[in-house]
Amino acid sequence: MPHSNHEYAPVRIGIVSISDRASSGSYEDKGLPALHDWLKRALHNPIAFEPRLIPDEKERISATLIELVDAGCSLVLTTGGTGPAPRDVTPEATLAVADREMPGFGEQMRQISLAFVPTAILSRQVAVIRGNSLIINLPGQPKAIAETLEGLKNTDGTQRVAGIFAAVPYCIDLIGGPYLETRSEVCKAFRPKSAAR
């Protein structure tokens, strides 16, 4: 059946900013607006956002991820808490709720960030599947969030390094989620021809 341009599947997406300072109000959170704006630019699908701003506490992070998956979020993106500092516990909290780990996402994010800063090797972002949901830890800075999601482009606009989001829609297909359609000028999703609608 041909897919009408106007029938994009609605999707529920959890966006979680993890920061002691921002959650206590002593620092303006930039993570949630960055995730919200990028996803609105990147996807044709109507999005129901589930935003959360929480402190760097492992049990709280794990509980929030479980709550968002249980609420029907096909995709959960976190920002913050992935460095080597003692309070950076997002990866541990994420792995604690995982059915399966998806190591390629973290590998590719570090590869992209290394084009900008040598300290990218200190980042510990992970991605996991829980039930029918994909959970991905992203970097903390809005600029780094956009770079890792959409990848690196040459000066003529062609893709130099693929961003991680190019693989997200097909991953969500494979785990039984809605069919996500990206705006190719922001991020062109890749699917095998047999999986494209």
C-alpha cells in the first residue's frame, strides 16, 4: 500500500536532562530545549514529548527511564552525566534497566566528538533496548547533541560522517515501534530497501 505523505505515525519520545544544578534551579537547563528543537526539526512524525529534568542520582535515573518506557515512549534520549566524574552515573543507570546493549551508538558518538575535542574519549554514553524502546545517552552540550545526532557534513552539505540518528528509525522498526520518517535535510534515515515504505 503506498504511504501517503500526510499519514505520519505519531510517536511518544522521552527526553531527559540529568543535572544536579539544573534540576535544583541553580543553572538553566539547556538539554531539554536542545533535544526538543532538534527532534522537531528532524522528524515528520507528530511527537508527544515526555520531558524530565532530574538530578544525577542512579536510582532516580533508572526509575525515570522505566517510567518513560512504560508510558509508551518508543525512543528515550538522555543528556548529561556521562563523563568520568563521580556524579556521572547516567550510563550505569541506563545499563541497569537494559534488556540489551547497543554499543554501536556510543562508539559512533565518540567518533564524531573526537573530530572536535580529544576529551571525547572520556565520554561514556551507552544505548540500550528495553522492551520496545530504544534509550540513548547523548552528550551534555547542545552543540554536541546536534553533532552526534546528525553527523558531520562537508562544506558542500554532503554527509562526511553519519550521525547516530540515521540508524534510529530502522532500529525502532526492528523492535516493534512506530515508523519514523526523518527530514533528509537534517538527517537522512537509512533503511534497507525492503524495509522502506
